[in-house]
Amino acid sequence: MRDSKRDTIDTSTTSWVDVYRRLTEVVIPRPIALVATVDPDGIANVAPFSFFTVVSSNPPFIAFAPHRMGRTGTKKDTLRNVEAVGEFTVSVVTEEIAERVNACAAPLPYGDSEFEHSGLTPVAAERVKAPLVAESPVGLECMLEEIRVYGDEGGAGSLVVGRVVLMHLEAAVRDPADGRVVHEQLRAVGRMGGSLWCRTLDTFPLKRPS
Ligand SMILES: Cc1cc2nc3c(=O)[nH]c(=O)nc-3n(C[C@H](O)[C@H](O)[C@H](O)COP(=O)(O)O)c2cc1C
């Protein structure tokens, strides 16, 4: 135990906004899923989600967590679309597209496409109705497995779990010798607390104990 003074936050007596701020300042760095969906009329939507991880490799499942809107408690468009259509894609966010991805987080009216607003380009996926994002070197096609709802007030998350049915990896980000994705080529970015983002170039090796 480090011996400096500690502050203790009881989450049951602290506003959810402060809990959200502290959690997102300490659960870092978070990868960012650029999630594309379509509504029942086929209108495409795309938005970033940093509450995002791999949950199973065999079978392959990933998950992300859209929150209810802070002020109104309404569902984000991504969640509404996933509930209605059951399919989505996840694209990796790179340094090159970070600003355009950030523009996708603007709260547009339901049915208005962030693709037009941000300048990102939708391209048809193979197995799902949601599009892939042309400017991202990695796209995952996902079928909805389940949604776990944690509440219906502002800030309440829903865990959206999807089965990865197809992975699209641009050859330029792979090592031709063994097929691994080279992070210096991928240049993915992540999310820190507040409005800070991070790069993924400051790495160090640690051999796993045998
Ligand atoms: C980098 C980044 C990460 C974000 N991560 C999340 C997240 O994990 N959960 C969430 O509810 N909102 C997150 N947001 C905010 C949503 O992207 C934003 O509310 C967006 O407008 C939702 O779009 P939609 O209504 O089209 O689904 C994030 C925003 C940015 C810029």
C-alpha cells in the first residue's frame, strides 16, 4: 500500500456525474469503437464508444456500452438502431480520423446521419446491414448477441454484446510475414479522462512468466 493520504468516494452518496468523471479518469486508456448502425429504414448512423472491449475469443464476442443521455435519460441512436436491427459494425479509430470521429459525437436528431456531418464515408458490409467506415483500416462486422440494461435514467449504461462474424484488416497495417497487425502502422488512438485522447506508440515489452 502506498502511504500517501487517500480520498474515498462512496458512490451511493456522490452524484453520478462525478462518479462518471472519476471512473473515466482512472479506467484508462480506453480503446474507442466507432460503431455504425442503420435504422429500420436503412439510414446509417455512426458514433464513438470508449466503453468497449473484447469479451470472448472463442466464440468471438465484443461489447460496448452506450449510456442513456445525461440530461434527458433518452436512448442514444446507436442503441435504438441495434435494438431494432440487431447488427452493427465496429471500426478502429486511428490518429488520421480522430477529429472526424470526434465530430460524430455531436448530438444530431434521430435519422440525421453523422456520416455526412463528419466527412467519413460509409461502405457496404458483407454480412450485416450496417456499413463499414472507408477511412478506418480495421472493420468488424457484428451480429447482436445480447443487451444487458443497467437502468433507464441519465448515465445508465446498456452493455451491447455482439458476435464478430467478419474481420476486415487492411493489408498495409499487417506484417506480411506472420499476418499480425503492427501497431505502429495501425496508429490507433484511445480515450483518457475529460477531453483527452491518447496515441498507442509508447509501448514497452514484458515477457509473460512461464
Ligand atoms: C471518444 C469518444 C468516446 C465516447 N464513448 C462513449 C461511450 O462509451 N458511451 C456513451 O454512451 N457515449 C460515448 N461517447 C459519446 C457518444 O459518442 C455521443 O453521445 C454520440 O452522440 C452518440 O451517438 P448516437 O446518438 O448516434 O448513438 C463518446 C464520445 C467520444 C468522442
